[in-house]
Amino acid sequence: MLVKKTIQTKITIVDSIMGSGKTSWAIKYMNEAPPFKKFIYITPFNTEVERVLTSVNRDFKQPEVNSGGETKLEDIKRLIADGENIVSTHALFKRLDREVIELLEMENYILILDEVMNVIEQEKITNDDLKMLIQNKVIEVNREGKVTWKKKDYQRGFFEDIRNTANSGNLMMYEDGDNNPVAIYWTFPVESFKCFEEIYILTYMFNGQIQRAYFDLFGLKYDYKSVVRTNGEYHLSSYIPYNKENRSHIKTLITIYYHSPKDKKDMNKIGSKHSAFSVADLRKRCKNKEIKRVIQNSAYNFYRNKCIVSTEEVMWTTFKEFRDKVTPRGLKNHFVSVNARATNDYQHKSTCIYLANIYTNPVIKNFFNKHHVEVDMDLFAISELLQWLFRSRIRNNQPINVFIPSTRMRKLLEQYLDNEI
């Protein structure tokens, strides 16, 4: 049985724009902390794992698959039991089980989470299957939406993954207004955020993130701080709300493509509808080879004729489902994931092509709304766009050119640069 804490973990959201020094502050904080403090640092990418290993003056260990056949999950249990400082990735952290949580309850670790995580994911199961599981009393759903597996004699079969997730206590159901099952979700075990002495989450626009909605859903309290630099040193300050930031410098660095009188064609017209370049819209467009060709030619024309740059300076994106269908000419090897964050691998890129229109999954949004937790779709969209743009050289205060044919996404960026968001 897990040890129950009577005092909630102190959670601090270090909310500052990309490139402001959040990771540098975290490294300084760990370097200056007393030797008895123990840290777990979680980051999206292995490159940032290496940065921590080489930049922090305490001995950090990285969970590994060892010669005895132990997995990384088994190895992190050993490291926690030994009281080691640990650095790893989001991918491993998402797999934490009850044994890891129990071990963490026994220790006094500080968690530093570099960027928000995917804390809720929809399970692949049809509505008919959901209804069948409920009607046959295989699963039970309480008033809060938590799913319990009731069929104790079920051993192997199609629903093994659903059973295992339910038995771990991490399965929730969303029902419509008539209590009809719509979808079920894996949720990251909230106990994982309750077993640390302190937690610091390094991000930007946390209020627009799904993880903020998740925290509110489970009643986790958090405070905001910002990172500032004075006399060459990074430190935490009172929170500076994102809409109070001085963005004039950022605005001078971003040149957005607009139609000019000299142009034969307005390339932004391919995204003139409000929903243009959303997942649903692209599914329709990608069925027509001529429409796909117009999209590809517009992107090519932008970087080759408008910006006149080589492919090495270009980064482009769309949703993973359509990557191979709308790849602009010459850019097959210059795709950067639409949800990229916390990586410096593309900081030499000067030209950005954004063929996407970001919406929160409507079922996930309705799921949170039913629990009286608001999800701001526009704030989520602009935060995702900014994270992507700041993979480019703008993070080094160098100018970039941007092609965003989606009217909605372009308008959100304009509003952000004008401090209207």
C-alpha cells in the first residue's frame, strides 16, 4: 500500500518564453543545491539528457538496459532505491508504475520536468465495444468517470490492454449528456505528481496546455514563476503574465508572408477558410492530387523564390498523417514534427513553413468541460505554434521568414505579436 502524504507537493510552473533561460536556471539551481538534495530531471530528448549529464556538478545516472536483461523501468527502480540523481526522458517517465511511485514516496526527490507531457491519450476502442463492456458488466464507471475492470476471470484476449490500464487505476470514460459512452482515456497516474518533495515544470503558456487542465481535473495546486537574467545569472522571479510581456523585439524578428501587388498569386488563399489545414480539412484535400500539388508548389515557391534560400535553411511541418502526402519539393529531409519542443537541433533554420491548423481533440475538450475544466483551444494552438517556431534560429535572436497559409493560425500569431493574446 502506498504511503499517503498529508501535505501536497509544492508544484512550481516556471513559465517563460522559449530561449529565456529556463534550462539554464534549472542547471544553476541543481548545481547550487545542497548535496543532500536529490533530483529527477525529465526531458523530451536524449540530447537534453546529455546536456544535464555534462553540465551539472553532481553525479547523475541515466536508466539503461543492462547486460542482465533489466529494462530501463527496472533500472530506474534500482537508481531510486540507491538514492541516485536521475536524468531521463518523457518516454520512460510515462511508464512509471506503482512500484516506482511507492519507491518515490519513500524518498525526497525533486522533480524537474522540462516541458509538459502527454498526460491523457484516447484508447482505440469503438463505441459499440464500450457499450458491450458496460452492458455485460465487464467494466464499471463511477460518477467521476473512473473505469474499473470487473471481469476477474478474463485472462487473455482483445481487451487485455484495456483491462491492464483499468487495473492500474488510470482509465477514465467520457460520456455524453445522455450518459452514452463516447470514449475512454489513459490518464497519467496522478500519484506520480504527489510523491515528490517539490516539482518544477519548465514551459511556456501553461494555461493553454492540456497538462494544466489535467492538474485542475485532479485538484493539483500550482504556482507560477518566471525566469529572469540579471548580471549574467538566471533566477526565478514573480510571475510575468504572458500577455504582459514586451514582444516588440520578437515581432521585429518574424517576417510573415503576405501577398504583394507584384505577386501573380496570393499563396495564402490555400488556407483562407477558418478550418483550412486542420486534420479534417487535410484528409479531404489529400484525396485530390491537384490540390496537393498546389499546396506543395506554394511551399516550394515560398522558400525557393520568395526567400531564395537553400533547403538546409528550411524547416517545415504538418500533421504526421499527411507528411508523405504534402511534402514540398526538396524538403523530404527537413521535416520537423508539429509538436516539437525542447530541442536545439534546428536552431540554424531561417525559413519556416507551417502547413497545420491546431485544434484540441474535441472529445478531450468535452471530457474536461464535463468535469468543469476549461480548455482554451486558441491559447493551446498559439502555444503549439510558438513552440515549433522557436526551434528555428529565432531562439538565437536571429530573424526568420514564416509561411502560414492557415488564416486562423496566422491571425493567432499576429494577435500574439501585438500582445492581444
